[in-house]
Amino acid sequence: MGWQPLYYSWKLKTAEDFNNPEKFGAKAFNIPPEWFAEIDAMMEDLIPFPLNYVRTKLKEAAPTQDQNLVQSLLNILYIQLSEMIKSDYVQNKEHKVLIAAVQSAFLYSFVWSVCASISRGRKSLDLEIKRFFAGNKKYSKILPAQLTDGAIYDATLIIKKEDVQGKQGYQRRVIFFFFFFF
């Protein structure tokens, strides 16, 4: 059956959940189609290669199925997107900034699900993932330049809140970014 039906089911449930005032109260958010279009493209482009690589070239700590790894990715992604909505990050942001945040959330979820089940060969997978991104014009700008020195496993997704002074006094502003520890 594959992982695709699982993803399409997740997509419908996620759109319904995020638009539900009972779950998100006043922050209920109608996810723009562009978010799902970006996630669709990343799922189709990024998932098959590492799944195949994990299955054929690496050793997992405990055997998994493709659907389990994709479900883990979707669970983590759901949480990251929820945090973006709950923190008001999505309010008054430019389209390209929101798409970059969705890409960052996806990449973080991807690394800590699909790429995390292996016990031996993380360095090999890290190099293959970097080669894939470097050789793909569509995705070459998603991975920050700092990753040439660090591993994809060094990444942390941070939602940071800070107070900034505006016309009406201090306001809470949320910054969402992909940050790397080395």
C-alpha cells in the first residue's frame, strides 16, 4: 500500500484540525494551499531516496517499515506546524517567510524520523542527503551553508519569542528559524 495514503489522510486531518476553533480557539487557522503544495512536493521528492537508502545500504537499530518512518515524520511535522500557529508566527508574515518556515519544519521532521532510525551509517546518510540537496536546484537553498561543517543531525528547530518595542509599546514577537549547533 505504501506511505502515500497515510500522508493524504494526515493532510486532510491536519487541515481540519488547524481550522477547528475547538482545538485552536481564536488561533484556528485555515492552512493556505501553498503550504500543502510545498509539503506535497517535499514528500514526493525527498522521501523515496532516503527510505531506499536506509533499506539497502544501512543498518537500523530496530527494524522499521516505511509507513512507520513517514508516520513519525508526519507526527513531528504536525507538532511543528501547530507551534507556528499557537505562537502567532503565521500572523502578518510574507508568503516566502512562511514557506521557508514550513520547509524548515519539514526538514527537521524529516531528519528526526526518516533519517533517525539507523544505528550505523549516519555519516554516510548525512553525506548522501547533503549531496541530494546540493545537486537539486529546487532544494539547494533549504539547507543552510553551515551544514557543510556539521551533520544534519546537529539541527534544532527553535521558536523564539522576544519583546520588541512598537508604536503601542512592547509587543511579543515570535521568531521561527532553523538553527544549527556545532
